[in-house]
Amino acid sequence: MAKITLLFAVLLIALGLVGFLGTGSQHPTALIPTWFGLALGIFGWLAMSPSEARRKLFMHINVTIGLLGFLGAGGRAIQGYGNARSAGIEPDHAALASQITMAGLLLFYVLLCVRSFIDARRAGKV
């Protein structure tokens, strides 16, 4: 699961950089996915340990980061869309697309982690 974490880290870093460069480097908040990607990458790399206890610790940290990122990005996308619509203006499509993409990636990542945790628990009890 640590290698999958590194894949998601790269995807989030790319998403943040594309969003930042795509807005003409004017909106530093477009880099938020990059920071989440860096955090996942660091703890994903630390999870590649022969020690089972260390691997479990860092993967639980990663799934927590993923869950917080999903909730933040998803909540912000809903809030931004709702605020724009209630004000009668078009939402920022680049920001909305980035937030939805980040939320989708992290939701998928969290679900993969939960499934992996369940499989590991079942394998240990058999």
C-alpha cells in the first residue's frame, strides 16, 4: 500500500502544479493539492519499512491525511459552488475542477486504504 501512496502523492503534486501554472501562477491556493501530495509522499516513503509496527503507523497517518484532504477539498468545492450560485455568478471552474479532482483522488485513496486495512486484519485472524 505504501507504493500506491507514492502514486497518489505524485498525482496530487501534479494536480497542484497544473492548477498553479494553469492560473498563471497567481493563485497560491492552487498548490494545496501539492502540499497534501508531499505529506503523503513523505509518510508513504516512511511506510516502506520492514517493521510492521512502523508501516502500520505511517499508513494510518497517511489515511488520516487522505481523509482530511478529502473532507477539505470536497467541502470547499461544495461551499464555493454554493456561494457562487447564490451570488448569481459563475463559479471559478479551474478551482472547482481542482477541488473535485483532489476530493475524488483522496476518496479513492482512503477507500483503498480501508480495504487494505480490512484485508490485513482478516489475514491476521485466520
